[in-house]
Amino acid sequence: MAQMMRLLLAAAIVFAPLPVAAADPALREPYGINLEGFAYPYPVQSFGVVSGGEQLTMAYMNVAPAQPNGRSVVLLHGRNFPSSYWAPVIKMLGEAGYRVVVPDQIGFGKSSKPGGDLHFDDLARNTMALLDRLGIARADIVAHSLGGMLGVRIARAYPDRVDHLVLTAPIGLEDYRLYVPPTPTETIIANEDRLTAEAYRKQLETNYALKLPPDQVTPFIDARFNIKGSPDYPRWLRAFVASAQMIYREPVAHEIPLITRPTLFVMGADDHNAPGRPNAPEALRAKMGQNAQLAEKLAAAMPQGRAEVIAGTGHLVFLEAPERYKQLVLDFLGK
């Protein structure tokens, strides 16, 4: 009888329609801290690196075009986004003949979460080691948000390996230390841990001036909050906060005018994102995040800099204005 009841219950579960509430992240299987369970648009491979004395794994997508033009593009993601969000740009570049390499940097996405601090120099070295592994001597760099800071460091440290640099709504165009006092890591961890999924959505919408429908934002919410169910969540949280401290402690704004490679800034006119602004004195907050103007000023100071500002867009400009972004980027890379 007990066996029969178990079979009947299993059949009921299999054939019963899924309730709407099953879409609630809290009711789903939690993701692992390396986003196990979260789908990427192309196959993910791994590459071993040593950073801070730890043996770590760097995840990446390596997407070949149907008709190669002999060139490669490396896409560098932002802090709050898994590299899967590059899917439309990967498709755009692939259709134009580019091989596209899309790493998750150490500490992010499907890559390992280290126990110590993060540093842009380490991320830059890891990225170059990956290109060596793939046999890519030179590449174009297309970066977004925090990835823009890493792109600056790569272009400065390895100029002979970069053909073009596209900085898409980058952060780090100003030195946040001039506005925001230092904040202890444990304080940031406590603040981030208290954040709810609903508050996080509001934070993204406000900080990034998002012009996307809610369903396009939901994967970003899931990628962060489904991890909370993982037993390794504290390690993920510490790595996530380490990335915030890296942004603060390792500014690149002073290096940008020194970049010698052709550089294109693609800015959202409404993007006023400024990490740490809530912790700045109130009198200074309004001065932060004038990103379009900062990009134009920095581009004018560079040997080969140019800034394009797209009206009516925020921080995710490549998703909000895909056709204009495509036109700007393909034209720039083609020169």
C-alpha cells in the first residue's frame, strides 16, 4: 500500500500543471555560487589560474563565427551582471565575422570566488593568459561598466595586444575616493546581505536608469538572489564585496588619458551611476556620476579618443539602443 501511494503521488507531481508561484526564485532550486543552474547562451569552458595563492577556475565562452574575418573581440562584463547578458552583442559580432571570447572574471559569474581581495592587475593578467591559451595575439576589447575599468588597465599594461578599445557606459571615469570615505568590508557585507530582491531591482532601476522591461531585468535579480540558497553563499558575498572595494581602492580615471590605442566611449545620456554615492557626504553626491560629460572630457584628452552619447538610454546602453550601438561599434572596429 505504501508503495502504491508513493507511485500515485509521483504521478500527480509529474502530470500536475506547474503553479504560477513556481517562478518565484525563492521556490526554485538555489544556484551554486559559480552560477550552477543558471543558463548561458553558449557553451562554457574553463581555464585554470592561480591568484592570491589560490588555484582557481576561470569560466569563458569562445564563440566562433560562421565566416571568420580573422579578428577577435574580448567582452568584459560589469559587476552586477553575468557575462550571459552579452548574448546580443556576441551574435552581432559573430555575424560580422569576429571570434568572440567572453570570460567571467575571477570572482564573478561562473568563475571561482576567491577568499581574498580582488585586483585589476590580476584580472588583466588572467585575461591575457586566457588569450595566450586560445592562441590570440591581439584582440579588440569591448567592455561594460566595471569591465571598462579592467579594459583601461589592459590597454595600459598590454597596448601591443589591443587593437581597439570600446568602453560601454564604463564606471571609474572619476576617482570615487575624492567623494566617498572608506567603508569597512564587514559593513558592506552586512548591508548587501540585508538587501532584498525587490530592493535590488529598485536599486538597479534607479542607479542604472534602466529603460528595459521588467522581464529583461529579472535574470539579473535571479543571478544574484538564487545564490542565497547555496551553502557557499558567504564566500560568494565576500567576493562580491571585494569587487566593490577594488573599484574604490584602484581607480583608473587618471590612466585613461594615457591610453594610446583607439578608444570609443559609448555612453547613455541618462546614466549617472556612481558606486558609493549613498556613502558620500550629501553636498558631494550631486557632483558624482556625470558620466557622459566625463567621457567627453577624457576622450578629448586622449591621443585617439572619441565619445558618443546616446539619448534616452541608461547604463545598459547596448541593450537599450541595440541598433545604434551596433552601428557605432562595428564602424569603429572596422577602421
